[in-house]
Amino acid sequence: MYIKYMVQYGYESLHMFHDKKTGLKAIICIHDSTLGPALGGARLYNYESEEEAVLDCLRLARGMTFKSAAANLKLGGGKAVLIGDPKKVKSEEYFKAFGRFVESLGGKYITAEDMNTTTTDMSFINMTTKYVTGLNNTSGDPSPITALGAYYGIKASVKEKFGTDDLSERTFAIQGVGSTGKEVLRLLYQDGAKKIYYADPNLDNVAYISKNYPNTQYVELKDIYQCDVDVFVPCAIGGIINENTLEVLKASVIAGTANNVLLDEVKDSQRIKEKGILYAPDFIINAGGIINVYHEFIGYNRKEVLKDVHKIYDRLLEIYSIANKHNITTHSAAMTYAQNIIDKEK
């Protein structure tokens, strides 16, 4: 099954690791290294099955290829997923074991922080491999920069859809207020958003938002799609835009930090277009984090990072222009945009 999928989408390699001592179960996927070494975060998640974990790793790695290419970074696409309950498996030895596996690939894959991993975890990984970014003494936690890029992307999308990027008359529904979602919420709130609804299964996250942003409104996770808002902001797991959720989605724009938002990138992007919804391709709008860690390789300068992240605004407007000109989905336009950059290096 996986070989067929890898051949279809041009993958280079898939690696599986197990450490008996710590119980670590890890998967590393390298999609394409045309532009440079494959860089992508290490996601720790309690997957329901190994099949689900492998497929997630494959999809995420491919997304990283196009994310880096579209952002004009000299990096390829890769990803790691660690299978387990974050509350039970994490330890210094656990991440040192993962670091040894990363090291065994000899620099073909470079890891970084992702869902349920932290800069502290990266420091443990760094004890056994040099192929890790996002450390406390360098670029640090990429989440705020990812959120900032998404904020610029939301403003560009609002401008495209409504003619102005003024957020004071716009309403939002944020799915997931974890590390990136809560920062996106803060930026929208700070910019005077008219109304913000949010949903998250983590009660600690809900309590934090309720305390710090009293004018926002919590809704159950199952109800977030039906909020009558201008912008739906996915900031959690992937695959949440699909045939079923599009039936009830009321927003005019989809723009957020989540990876692989579309369950079926071809069919769902077409459904979005037919419904008249503007979709900000995930690997364009959420590129802030990868831009941030990339600057470690070229000499980290915060001002230069912020300048590059702001380019997400104009990049999205260019992709919307391509989609309109050729009457194609915004996802197709973004894929073409990124693939053209990759092809120039082949």
C-alpha cells in the first residue's frame, strides 16, 4: 500500500524505528530533497493505528516539500511522527533515542518542534544529533512565527474576499487554541476582530482563552463548523475539511495554521471552489515556522525572519490571482507555484 502511494506522489524514503528501552516508536519520511535536506517537525500523537500514523507522516512530509519551495527556502520536505501518549511517553531518554535515529540518516532529514513536542525536547534530541533546529539558544519555539504568518495570510484572504484587510468588521471561528491557535486568536483579538468563536478539546486551553480574552465565545468542537462567521481558522489536526464538514460550514474563507487541512486535496479543493469559499492553501499560509528555523542555517536575524514571514501576505494574493486567471482551485494554483520552483532546480 505505502510503496504504491510513495510512487504515485514521488517520495524518496520511509523509515521506521523502535527503541526497546524507552518504547519509542518513530516514523521518518523524506519526500523530496531537490532543493536541500528534508526538514520537518517531529509530531508526537497517540494515533489509533500504525496505518494512520504512516499516512499522516507521508502527507505531512509532502506538504513540507511544497511549503519550503513556495517560501523560496533551500530545503526539501520531510516529517517525523512519534506514536504514543504525550502525557506518558516523554522523557529525556526517549528523545535522545529519537535523536540517535535522526543521526543515523546522516543529515538527509533535519527535525524540529511540532505538535506535542517542545524546545526542551529538541534540546534532548540535540544531545545525540546535530540535525535538529528550533533550539532555545537559536530560533526557539516556531509557533508564534507560524501564527504571525497565518495572521498575515488571514488579512490577505480577507482582502481578496471582501476588498479590504480591515478585520474590525470580520468574524472568526478558530478550531484549536493550542500553541499556534491561541497566538492567532491573540493577534485577531488585538486587531479588533468583531467576534471570535473557538473550540478545543483541551480544557486547559479553553480556560486560558476564557480568562485572557473574555469577549470571545467557546463552542463545542462539533459545532465550530456551523458558526455563522466570515473566516474559519483551522489550527489543529488535518483532514477536517471534507465532504461532510463542507456541508455545514458557513464561513466564506478558510485560513489557518493546520497542516493538510483538506482530507482529499483534489476533490475537497474543488468542492470549496464550487461553494464560493476562498481557501488559503495550508502550506502557503502556515510557512512562518519553517521560515523561522531555516534562518538558523543562513545566520539567524530576527528582522530578516519577520520580513520573510510578511511575504506570505503578497504570496497568497499572487496565488489567488493565478487561480482566478486560470479558473482553477487555489490549491492547484499553490501546487503549480511551488512545483515550478522545484522544477527549476532539477
